[in-house]
Amino acid sequence: MVHFLPLQQINASFDPELSAAVQRVVESGWYLRGGENRAFEEEFARYLAVPHVVGVGNGLDALTLALQAAAELQRWEPGSEVIVPAMTFIATAEAVLRAGFVPRLADVDDRALLTPELAEAVVSERTRAIVPVHLYGHPAPMEDLMHWARQRNLFVLEDAAQAHGAQLEGRRIGGWGHAAAFSFYPGKNLGALGDGGAVATADRALAEQVRLLANYGAKEKYVHEVAGVNSRLDELQAAALRVKLRRLDADNAARRRVALRYGEKIRNPWVCLPYGGDAAQSVFHIYPLRSPHRDALAQHLAAEGVETLIHYPIALPDQPALQACCQLFHPATPMAQRWAKEELSLPVSPLLTEEEVDFVAEAVNRFRP
Ligand SMILES: *Cc1c(COP(=O)(O)O)cnc(C)c1O
């Protein structure tokens, strides 16, 4: 049996350092807003080569607070719109709603990424921002998107929740937009032992506004400048992330080796492999196959002892929760809907052995619809 992502085994592979870090925090008597959080923020900022990182409670908060901070600094009017890709985890769109704005859903390309052409199809005079998602670990075309957004004076927030460590032209994801939001949900490429998130930005005022909003709107204890929220990266998570950050590049390289081997070994006319020659740029948060017979393929693999998942079975325009806000003007998003119908994720854990990868690839090759 090849498991999709054996978190227990993965976290055990960080011991004894990971358990020692947890114990250090337990024994310190200090659990929030302390030295581990500050040290992680500095180390992650250095890793990304971005001046400011603010730890927050989770990825949804990172997205929401970055949008709220930008909206306050740039005085976005009520009813302002934010462009979001139609194929992503729902958090990308929910953050726009929670910040008080309107998501505009754009279709994605054949890599499930937003492009300037697809954003152009939904931009309006009310658009203030765009949130490209580096979905499945593959960088969105940031140079083109930044060029397009600059011409329209739009704020760019990278949703980097699936792409910790990915690079585009030698520059890390998270340093391309005006800000970036990360999640440290346990299953992400850089995962905590619970919830966690961060906002990265080169803009000092934006970083300070996020920090203010995330701390009940207070810089000084009990002096609340604005109505904020409680969203903290706790000391246990920060200490665990500091240990795991040191191995992030090696783990991403291992994921890429798995993906490369799938690319060499999988030969099946009913299965479409991800990215082609473009694959070197991905950190493979997920290895996304596509097949017109996706559900039969998933059943076949389960019977052969291979665990798979679907990311994601419903495109955002079809989510019940988004009908009220988005149906008024959503245009057709055929590619997003096609991804929802055809995508299947193979195991791509950094701990997979070559034998396990070959086992999975041979099981895929035996599939006939
Ligand atoms: C995981 C994820 C989020 C949300 O992160 P949480 O920490 O679970 O709130 C946002 N966007 C994308 C693309 C994600 O994969």
C-alpha cells in the first residue's frame, strides 16, 4: 500500500530535532508572541529574500489580513473586486469575502494557473487586486501577471500556500507580488503540527498593518487602534517550522525526483502527465494527473494499493457557498471545470522510495477504462 502523504512517518524523520524543539517550548513557559515566532519570521524572510514576514494563525487569515491591510492603506471602496482563479482551494475566494470585497472568478490555463489573458476577461473598473495561486506547487506566470497588474494599478497578492520554496527565474515565490500568503497546514510542503500561516512582503507599512490587525488592532497592550482579530503563529508551531524549514529545499528536490521518475515511467494513453518540459519549476505540492476516466482510474489505483486524492472535485463557480456572491457575473470557466472533472493526485511525498514510485507508475500503466 502506498499512502498519499504519511505525515507520522514524515514528522518522525525530523526527530530528534523536532521533538526537542517542542519540548523546549513546553519547558519555556512562553507559548505566544515570543522568541520562536520572531526567529521563524526572520529565518523565513531570509529564506524567501523578502524583507518582512508576519506569522499569523493560518493560510486563510494570511490571505484575508493581507487584503484588509492593502484595502485600508489604499482606501479601496466598498464593492471593490478581487480577481481569483476558478480552480483553487476555496480559501482564496473566501478571503476576499471575509475582507469585505467581491471575488471575480477567472478561468485557468492547462496548468490550472491564472494568466494575464484570463484575468483580462474579468477585469472591471471596480477591480483593485488579483490573487494568483501557485496551484499544486507550480509558479503562476508572475512576470507577465505583474506587468499586466502594473498597467492597471492593481495590488497583487500571491497565494503561495502550495509553493513554499518554488522559484521562478532564480527568485522565490513569495517575493514577486506586493505580498504573499503562506499556509503551514500540516500537509503543505512546509507544514506545522497544527495550523499556521504567514504574510511576506517588501512593504513595511503593509507588514505593520497586518501585524496590527492580527493582534486585536493593538501595537501597545490594551490600546486598540482598529478593530482587529486574534491570529497568531504560536510558539510550538514556530519552533517546529524552524526545524522543518532547514530541510525544505532537500524535501522539494526529493518531490521533484519522484515527479521526474513518474514522468519517465508512466505510459498510458488515458492519462495526461503534468507540465511537460515546464516541470522543473514546480515543487510538486501535488502530482496532478488528468484523465477523462478519472473516477475509474482512482478506483483501479485503490484496488492496486495506491492512495490518491482529487484536488479539487468542484470548481469555485460551482461551489454552493459562492453562488450568492459570484453567480451574478461569472463568465464561463471551462478549463477550471475540466480540471475538477479530470484531476487525480498521485502520492508525491519526499520519503517515497524508487520502488514505491515504480509500483505506482506500473499500476497507472495497467489502467484500461
Ligand atoms: C491550504 C490552502 C489555503 C488555506 O490555508 P489554511 O492554513 O488551511 O487556512 C489557501 N490557499 C490554498 C491554495 C491552499 O492550498
